[in-house]
Amino acid sequence: MSGPGPAAAIEEGRLPGRVWFYSTYACNLACTYCLTESAPGVPRRALDGATIVDLTRQAAALGFTDVGITGGEPFLNPDLPAVLAEVASVLPTVVLSNGTLFNDARLVALRPLAGLPIRIQISLDADEPEVNDAARGPDNFAKVVKAIPRLLDAGIGVRVATTIDGTPDPDAMARLCELHRSLGVADEDHVVRPVVRRGRARVRGEGIGVTPADLPAELTITADGAFWSPFGPTVTAGVLDTDLLVTRTTNPLRVPAEALLRLVEARPRGEDARTGIR
């Protein structure tokens, strides 16, 4: 290892600064390309809020620079707004959501997040409801385009994430960009990524195959252990994939952080994030 630990490696750019937490694998949707086969009724594999907050504090002490919270659908947890407030008081935070659960009551609960360094990243795959909803579920489009401006009006930052199988159609992408701009989301807050052939997409034969060399080595914490990337702790045919497992130990966070760094340092030069997936 060429540096004394995670802090130096992060500062020097040898290790990404974001640490991810899979808050739950449960979801109110069952998207066709879901990495974790999330859906109503699946095993939750949940991290409780206290654990996420504790590990976030440890991450800051180790030199990590920001946090990502994903699922499943994190907002199925009614306590998530309070957890996010604590996490964002420690490190800047992005939380991934399908955007369908932001009713009046939840928006009220999110008000304390206004002004904090937190953004909600919402999935929106097409500018046409029937195209978007084919992969994500009925009425997904309508709920998302309603939620985004309401969140922005509440003072909460929003990003839009678009997942595409195959080569993007330039005209369709141009229309989608016009849509997210009209909703108040700037181009720099629009992320476009491919379907990754893991989880439900692998069963369906969709997406691109990946190896660790294709994925940023972003430390990812789940109830089952620590993984190489948020694209790592996937579920295929109901079974957790462990090919990108780093350690079963997650606490103290230094253990998986240093294990991941050793793996990163062992890679040949140039073998990092070749596909640019984020």
C-alpha cells in the first residue's frame, strides 16, 4: 500500500471519497432492470438508521468526503428524513429514490432538510410516460414529474438519473433533457448510465456485463457486508451475489475501507472505471 490509509488515498485520488449505504432492499416497485431484484415483499436486508449515522461519522473520521444512500426504496422507512438530517450534518449526502412516495405528509417531514448538503436523486428514464413506465411501473412517470418541482420548492436539491439499455437515442435524450430542465433540474444534475447486467437485468439478458475494472471502487455497506461498488451487492434469482464482496465486517468501518484500498492498490495501472459508470 503506497499511503498510510484511506484518508491519504482519498486525498490523492487513489480511492473514491464516497461511501454508500444500502438502507433496504425492499421497494414499492419492481423495475425490470433492478440490480437487487427489489420489490414488495422481498427480504429487506435493512440497515437501521443508527447504524448508518454511526458509520457515517466513522467515514468522516477516515477521510471520506460524502455519502450515498440507496436501496430498494429508502423512503419506505418513515424515519429516513430524521436519519438524513443527521447524516447530512456530518457529510454531504445523496439519496436515491424512485420518486413515487413524496406525498404531502412526507414532504412536511422533509422540510428540516432544506438548506442541508443533501440531494435526492430520482429515476426518470424517458420523456414519454408509456416508455418510462414500461420498465418502472404504472403511473411512475406522473408521480415523478409531480414530485420533482415540489421537492425543489421545499428547498431540497434534486438530481435526475436515467438508465438506458443500449445506445441512447439522441432525439429521445434531447426531449428528456428539455423535460428535466422544465422541472427545474439543470444539466449538471442529470446522470445517464447504462443498464448493468446484474440482478434482474441479468436474468432478462439485458444490459452490459461489468467487472471490477469497469466500476469505481466506492465502498458500499450493506447488512450482508462491504462491497466494491454500489453495483456489487446485487441479487440474482433471489440469491445475493458475492463476487464483489470485500469483507463481511462493516463495523468498525476502517476494516472494509482498508481492505478495499488494498484491492485497489493491487490493480494494474489503468485498470479503473473503464466504462465510466456512476
